[in-house]
Amino acid sequence: MTEILKADPDAIARAAALLLDGKLVAFGTETVYGLGALATSNTAVAHIFAAKNRPRFNPLISHFARTEAAFAHVEPTELAYRLAEKFWPGPLTMILPRKSGSTICDLATAGLPTVALRVPRGKTALALLEAVGQPVAAPSANPSGRVSPSDAFHVLRNMHGRIDAILDSGPCSVGLESTVIDLSREVPFLLRPGGITLEQLESVCGTIRNPDDYATKLPSSPGMLASHYAPGLPVRLNAESVSENEALLAFGDTLPGAGLVYNLSETGDLEEAAARLFAGLRFLDGEGQRRGLQTIAAMPVPRHGLGLAILDRLRRAASPRPVAGGDDDDLESMI
Ligand code: TXA
Ligand code: MG
């Protein structure tokens, strides 16, 4: 049974108690819903990997209510302090060398000498983390390889019965995952574009290494597999025309002739588009399959600001799948 908790102080206290008891609780952050477990417990974290069907070599982000609590687990650099000052709480994840004596368990870090840290901005998430008072490991609350959840309904649909509770704080304001920056190398390295833009990071870091062609390079982060965020229908990128057997993920002025349309932002606003991306993919996938459509065609999005993160997710959604795409609920068919 999965308890559904509407975010209020009692629900937050209940969710915190469940987490402290080693249970799995999905909770809303400003980016996407996370599937939380106590990061200090290998047993609790093992439940995350099982519920998501996630490969165990893929490490998890540990979440905290405050910067000092997060940095107690790592060797923070001067740049890490500056980034925390500017972007935490917020959609930025920093990878830093793990401090010996950190209580974050090996399963959460996949045995790596580094740890991924984030202080989210969501009010409910912060209250929950404060109440737990321990690091909370949380990947996005979707089956591995599938579209991330930006609403409690998405979590419910994919994870009901597989997790102990969902703390429902409504739709996520940013709508796609945090930016992941690796600060454990000589130069900062952007591992995943996300809610903090490259331009914002560069204003604090100066030069950042940014492997632009993620889809063709070897993954530089264990979780950056080429195929990810995959809906059941195949995705076609950079659509400049569309046919009636296709569903169209539009941006700005839509194209004529599609069998079904979801516009990320009619006015071409990238923030709005980011917030609507995962809901749009889910809608076109579900409704498109019901109508017998063959493909999701995605219109081009500008390559700056949040556009980079949107394009990254779309490229992964369009990548060849290791296993044929199936229904979202068909957990057995997923890697
Ligand atoms: O917005 C977010 O970041 C959401 C919310 C719930 O906080 N979480 C999230 O987690 O997206 P997940 O597990 O879906 O993505 C975390 C990414 C993965 O690509 C993982 O491989 C990478 O961060 N990562 C975690 N620890 C790492 C490490 N030590 N070194 C390199 N990459 C790491
Ligand atoms: Mg994820």
C-alpha cells in the first residue's frame, strides 16, 4: 500500500517518521518528484534501486535542508561555497570528494570516492529534510529510464504499490532535474544541464567543461545513459513538418497537420516549456498510443538557457532503446 499524504505539517511529520524508519517516500521538490530514502542506510537505499529497477552502479543525490549539513560529508572547495551561496536552496547538484567518516552509505554513492549533494528549494522538501535531520537519497521517482515525474499523479501512476508513501506538494515549479556539476576535477565539469543554466553557472565559475554531444559520447556520469526519459512512442527530433500519424511536441508557433498537439509554450518561453516538458511527453505518449499514432515529433528549441536542458532530455528520449519501449507500467521490460 502506498500512503498518499497531502503536504501539511502532520503529513510532513509522518513522511519524516517513515523515512527515519527506513521506508520509501516520494516527495515533491522544485525540480521533479524524488524517491526518498535514508541515505545513511544501505537497506533503505537498496529499496530505491529495487522500486525503480535502477542499475546499482548509478549513484544517488543526497539531499539536505542546509548547506552546512551537506558540506559536512565532503571536502568543499572555495568554488563550492560560492555556488552554494548563489544557487542553494535550488536546482543545482554538486559532486565533491567524499570526506572519510561521512555517514552516507556506499550504495548511495555506488562506491565512488565522490558524493552528489543538493539543497532543494521546494518548501515542502525543505521542511521534510529539516524534520528528518539526516541526508535523504532521492533519485527522480520514475522507473529507471522512463520520463521523470513533475507531479504527484505521475508518481502515483508509475510507482503505486512499490513505495510506502507520496508526499503531494502539487506540480513542480521548475519541472526538470537539477543541473549536475562535478567539482571534484581540476576544472568544473557540467555533467547534466538542468534547472540552473550554463550561463548562470559561468557567471560564478568562469569556464566550465561541457561535453556538448552527450548523446554520442560515453556517459561521464554513471546515470547519463544515452537512452533515458523514454516514453513508449519513439521520439523524432527537430521536426519541421509533421504528419497526421504523429503527435507533435510544439514550441512557439505550432506546425499544421499533426494528429495531436501539446505546446510546451505558445509564446516561446523556455521556463514555461521546461515546467511542461515531462507532462507533455507523458500526455502525447498516452493519448498518442490510444489514438494509434506512431511517433512523437518534437519541434526545435533554442540552444541557450533552459533550452540546453530541454534538448538534453529530448535527445535522450529519442535515443535508441536497449529494450523495446513498452507501457510505463511494464516494469519488467525496463533496464
Ligand atoms: O532534480 C534532481 O536532481 C532530482 C531531485 C529528486 O532532486 N534528482 C535526480 O536524481 O534527478 P537522479 O538519480 O535521477 O539523477 C542524479 C544524477 C545521475 O545521473 C547520477 O549518475 C548522477 O546524478 N550522480 C550522482 N552521484 C554522482 C557522482 N558521485 N558522480 C557523478 N555523477 C553522479
Ligand atoms: Mg532520473
